[in-house]
Amino acid sequence: MNELKRAIVTGATSGIGQSTVQALIDSGRQVLAVGRRADRLEALADKTGTSILAADVRDKEVLDGAIEDFSPDILVNNAGVGHGIDGLEDMDPAHIQEAIDINVTAPIQITAAVLKGMRARGNGHIVNIGSIAGLHTLVSALYGSTKAAIHLFSQNLRFELAGSGIRVTEICPGRVASGFYTAAKGDREKLDKMKQSGIRELQPEDIAASILFAIDAPSHVNVAMIEVLPTDQAIGGVKLHTIGE
Ligand SMILES: NC(=O)c1ccc[n+]([C@@H]2O[C@H](COP(=O)([O-])OP(=O)(O)OC[C@H]3O[C@@H](n4cnc5c(N)ncnc54)[C@H](OP(=O)(O)O)[C@@H]3O)[C@@H](O)[C@H]2O)c1
């Protein structure tokens, strides 16, 4: 473990966030795990010894208070929703604002809140969970645009903080087996169809390992961005999407 010892992880009740809490605890760090489902947080605390905060990341007052008390030197902005993953049409209009609030506004606000302490201490690490959907053109105008915002947020923040000792890492996963698609697809038939593609998905622990790789790098090394794909998934190039396909 390097000098970074206290981590806040948002979206810790399942998937990538839950595995990241475990990996950080295993590395000897203190962790504050944040999520809405209190029962899952309590089970995680029993299993790992993490501190927990049952809260919505949009609740700025609660998050600000917790940050002041916990004084983190690592922030993993992981909480996110996949609203609009299959396209903008036919989706619940209320989900548009929700996706922007959870995927974009909340991580920016939480980052702003941790920076003061990190600046004063002269070190810190912000890890933002983006997506391949924020880097490449997929059928996800809403979700992709929220993750594209996280991409340029990460790039600009790294620039703003250069020389401060605070590092910024963006992790861009491809398909990960988690609760994400169950919530995002919202429809058993669509989920089953996706599963039939036969892709051997990434596991949440694979992304946690990438996060720990960036955090455990020596202090003069900033792992700026990691794009992680399943071996069976490729992005880019030209694959014609024709009517009726
Ligand atoms: N799975 C993939 O293929 C994939 C690919 C690329 C990027 N990502 C990104 O990876 C991140 C983690 O997703 P995952 O795959 O691990 O999915 P997941 O299993 O669905 O986990 C999402 C987590 O976010 C939390 N969350 C959602 N809204 C929240 C809110 N308003 N306040 C607090 N916590 C909230 C959920 O907890 P509660 O519901 O308990 O609050 C849950 O712990 C997301 O940012 C996602 O966009 C996922």
C-alpha cells in the first residue's frame, strides 16, 4: 500500500463498486462504502469490515458531511445507471434527468467536495468509472453522452490538478457481468437476448483489479485511462448497421 489509505467508493452495493471495496480492504485501506440499499451495505460491512453510508449520491448535503468526517484521499466515482442503453426512443422521460444527475452531476459534485482536503494534504486520487460508451459510438445516445461527459471531466480535471499531487484516472469498461444490465434493460426478454450473444463478460473483480493497479502505482505515475474489454468484444472499425438487421 502507498500513502493513500482512506477511500470512498460510491455504488458499493453491487457489481464493480462492491468488488472494489473488497479489493481496497484487502490492500489494507479504510473504506467508506456508499449506496442506497442499506441491507446490502450491512452485509458488505459484515463481510469486509468497511464503513458504510446508506445514501443517494444526489444528496449533496449528506455526501458533503460524510466527506468532511471521513477525509478521503481516494475517491472512486462508480455509482451509475444505464438508462437509455438501448436508445432514446420509448424510454421514460423522467429517466433522462435521472441519468444525468446520477452519472454526471453527482460525481462532479462529490469530486469538488473531496478536492479541498486533497489539496491541503498535497496528494489524492480520483478514479472515475466511465465506459466504452463514452469513447465510442454505440446505440446509447443518453448513456453514452453521460459517460462522454465523464471522459472530458476526467481529462480537464487532470489538467486543472497537474502539479497538485492529485491523480485522476478514468476506467472505461466494456461489458461487465453485474446488476447494471438487469436494471438498464428493464425487460427479461432483452436481457436474455443479450446473454445469448455468448460473450464471456468481464467480472467486477477484473475492473477492481484495474482500479487497484492505478491506485497502487508510485506517486509520480498517473495511470490516466484504462479501457478494458472482454476478449470476445471489440469496438470501432466499420460494422454496417443496416435497416432490418
Ligand atoms: N456493467 C457494465 O457492463 C458497465 C460497463 C461500463 C461501465 N459501467 C459503469 O460501471 C459503474 C458500476 O456499474 P456496475 O456494472 O457495477 O452496475 P451495478 O451492479 O448495477 O451497480 C451500480 C451501483 O450504483 C449504485 N447506484 C445507482 N444509483 C445510485 C444513487 N443514486 N445513489 C447511490 N448509489 C447509486 C447502485 O446501488 P444502489 O442501487 O444500492 O444505490 C449499485 O451499487 C457504473 O457507473 C456503470 O455505468 C458498467
